[in-house]
Amino acid sequence: MERWITRGAAALCAAGSIALLWTFGMFVAVPWREGRMLALNGIELQVLGVPLFGGIAVAWGALHILAIADRASSPRLYLTLALALLAALLLAVSAGASWTTARIA
């Protein structure tokens, strides 16, 4: 039972990291589209940096919580879930960028 509770906590953290990285993708779409990623001002760097680094930190935490439940007893399941989280994070960034691009086109 406690493995399921730990997995649930990891899932909540993973959902938060997915939301943060979707927000990053949403905000990065405009400067990326305009070709000015190397010319961002301080406020734009903060708007991009907070969800990016926050999302990465929360995803890392989710993996550590998941490791408590499954790394020793089910290493294959842990690896599968970790790769699924990585894919979900990349898709979240892409979905956020697509959402913004569809609205400014």
C-alpha cells in the first residue's frame, strides 16, 4: 500500500513539472519564432527561467520519490516510468509552444 502512496506523490510532482514545462513552452514560443533567443531582456529571462528550472527541479524530485517506491524492487518499471516522464516533459514543452503559436499566427 505504501508503494502506491509514494507513486501517487510522485505522480502529483510529475503533473506539476509537466504544467511548469508547458508554461515554459508557452512563453518561449514568441522569442523563438522571432529569432531573438540570444537577445532576451531580464524580465523575459525570468519569465522563461522560472518555469524551466522549476519544472526541471520538480521533475527531478518526482523521479527521486518514484525511486523510493520502485528503484530497488522493480528497476524495469522505474526505468519505464522515468522514460515516460521524460517523454511527457518534452511533449509538454512542445504543446505549450504549439498552443501559443496557434494563437499568434
